[in-house]
Amino acid sequence: MRRRRGAILIEFALTGPLLFALMMTVMEGAWQALTAATLDIGAREASRFGATGAAAPDWLPPPAPATREDAVRRVVLFFGPYVLRADRLSVAIASYGTAGALATPDAGRAGAGAAGETVLYELSYRQPFLTPFPALLLGQPEIDHRTRMIVRNEPFPAS
């Protein structure tokens, strides 16, 4: 009986670290996948709002955003309250007269654009790792998640 207890202890000592490493890898992958999905959902909802030309969505909690661009940023953060932090989020919005103008990088101008214009929303988020192991393996402390959304603004009245 004593020999058997010792064998179980040795087996656990050999397999325990592997199981722990596997569990941490799954948790890290799930966390980063959640971040990517949350950023995509935020981009989709923000671009849907931005296409309407409204100053701010009526469901967004106070204080009221100063600009449409600020409202877009707040919409993205609204859809990721426990995943996304404002200081790690970067939002770039550029409007183009036509969809064909997207092929020319410098043809766009900053902002959510006017009625009927094509708008490119580019979001970037730096999500740190949950554990130090991926940072040691990859040589960086975080993953940079990026997403893009292209929409055409609705025919809204000029403000």
C-alpha cells in the first residue's frame, strides 16, 4: 500500500505541471478570443450607430459625448464593460466620398463623415496576458487585437 501511494505522488508530480500548463493555455486562449469577439461586436455596433448621423444613441449612459467620434468610442466601450478598458482602446475613423476612394490611402478625411459617405472604422486594442508565460514565450507583454468595419452612412439630415 505504501508503494502505491508513492507511485501516485510521483505520477502527479510528473503530470501535474503539464495539466496546469494546459489549463492556463486554454484560459489564456479563451480570454484573448473573448477580447477579439468583444472588439468585433463593439465595432459593429459603433459603425451601425455612426451610419445614422445621430449625435449620440439614446441608450448610452450620461454624460453625453461631445462629438459623434467620441460617441463611437463610448459605444465600443459600452459593449465590453468587463473586457475593454478605455486607455487601451484606439479608434480611428476616416470618411471617403465613395467606396472606390478607399483604394487610395490618403483620400479619406478624419471623422464619421456626412450622409451617403463611406466610412472606415479601425479599432485597435492592446490586451495584456493573464499569466506571464505567453509573454515569456512571445517576448511581448500583450496582444494587439485589430478590427475594421466599412459602412455607408444613411441619408441623414446635415447637422
